[in-house]
Amino acid sequence: MTADIAEAARVLSDATDVTLLAHVNPDADALGSALALGLVLHRRGVAVRVSFGAPDEVPETLRDLDVAGLLVPAAEVPAAPPVLVALDTGSVGRLGPLADRVSTAGVVVVLDHHVSNPRFGHVNVVDDEAEATAVVVLRLLDELGVELDEPVARCIYAGLVTDTRSFRHASSSTHEVAARLLAAGVDAEAVSRPLMDSHPFGYLGMLAKVLGRACLERDAAGGLGLVHAVVTLEDAAGLRPEEVESVVDLVRTASEAEVAAVLKELRPSHWSVSLRAVSRVDVREVAQLLGGGGHRLAAGFTATGPADRVLADLRTALTRTTTP
């Protein structure tokens, strides 16, 4: 890992043009990590652009992290970037419409924390024990000799606080990282509230409908229990993707179920499925059986067809991974 970080720092120190890509439907870890590194490189005089393949709009809750105007639409990403950095992207496919840039870029640097990452870059800094890609990026910034200031630290903190669920899944060293970021001037409440604790009023109506249809299957997942809910296009009408993504954090609170699943309709009969586990089921294995991936306690996959069929496939995958 030390040698990989040193090599990544060398590549970026020599670069004059860098494209940083987050995965599709970027979260705070993906985009915060990209913007933190991008801001540092921009200040050094490097031509920098940060982007992602989909959707077309930057998530509203993350726009304030881009203090230097580094975000560009996917259409403005060069066909053959001299240096490409893929962040928080567990596979090439997670780059969506921009996945082809991996094969056309001069040098590809991968910064990630997914255990399933196949190391698709020329330089791969992948630490599957890091709670967030933001932690990996911070180590790289230290290797580059960067002195943290508030704008950079805020981007790192955004990724860290969200991927650890407000530090509920964080080691002692990660808490030390958080203390370091706060010492650099980060206002924890100002960063966290818009990301996790602020929603439009319409969100409440959506939750009422979706949670009212939620189902508990006590015998699923080898008797450990499965709770699931479905968010249709009609349910999500007029709401931001952030609102839809947050539903799983409420569904997972059902104490009778080890596993929680939320099906989110992207377009008619096309679903993005979020999986969460308490401690005993590796939902990454479940997601991989269904063509997805992620982490042991938080993973996901995409599927097409009727919601009932997607749920049936999920039950089958859970049976295969939880049966002795």
C-alpha cells in the first residue's frame, strides 16, 4: 500500500491535466474524494475536471463541496484523458457511460476501498479495510505533502461521515482522522445536516406510502429475517435522488430482520436495489450473485422486470449465501 500511494503521488505530481471520475449516482464519498483531490491539484496549476457518468445533474446536497467549479458534464470529459483517476469505483462498469475512458486514458489511477475491486488501473491504491475512499485520498494528500485547509477537509469529512453512518462503523484511527478534519476548520453540523438530516416536506409523504407497504419476512435469509420496501417512479416523483437513497436507512431499523432491501425504480421495470445487513450476513456476496457488489454490510445491484421477480431472485440469493 505504501508503494502504491507513492506511485500515485508521483503520477499526479508530474501530471498537467487530470480527469477525476466518480461512479454513477455519486455519493458523498465518491464526489467528496474526487473534489478534495481535484482542488489540491487545481491549486497546483493542473488542468482539472471532475465528473461522473450519470445522472445529468450534480446531487443538490453535494454541490457546495465544489468551491472551485471543477465539476463538468460527462459530455465534456476528454475522449482520451492523459491521466484518469477513478474514485470509489469498485469496477469499470460503475463508471457507466464513461467506462470507455479507462481503455483510452494514458494513465489510470484507482483510489478505492471496495474489496471486490479488480485493480483495473495502471496504479491501484485499494484499501478494503478503509471505511471510506476519502480515507485513502487523505493518505495520498499526505504523501503529496498537502497541508489541510477547510475546503479540502470538508470534502473528506463529507465522505467519511456518510460512509461510516455518522461514525457508527468507524475504527479508532478513523475517529482520529475526523478529529484532524475538525481541527482544520470543518463544521460537522453544517456538513452533516444537508447530507443526512434535511429533506423537503414531500419526502414525508413518500415515506408514508413506501413504508406503509414494507414487508417483513421472518423466515428469509436462513431464518435471520428480511425486510424490504419498493419505491416506484410514482412514489419518487418530484423528489431528489438523495431522498430515495435514504429510504434504506429507515427500513434497516426493523429489529426483526438481519437484512434490509429497498428496490428503487429508475425507469419502468428497471431497478436499483440497496442491501444492508446488521452483522451476520455478507450482503456483498448476495449482491455479487445478482451482478452487483459493495461491502459486507452495505451492497447493491441492478435488475429489470417486475418487482416481485426481483425480490424472488433476492430471496434465492440469500438462501444460497446463508444456508450452511
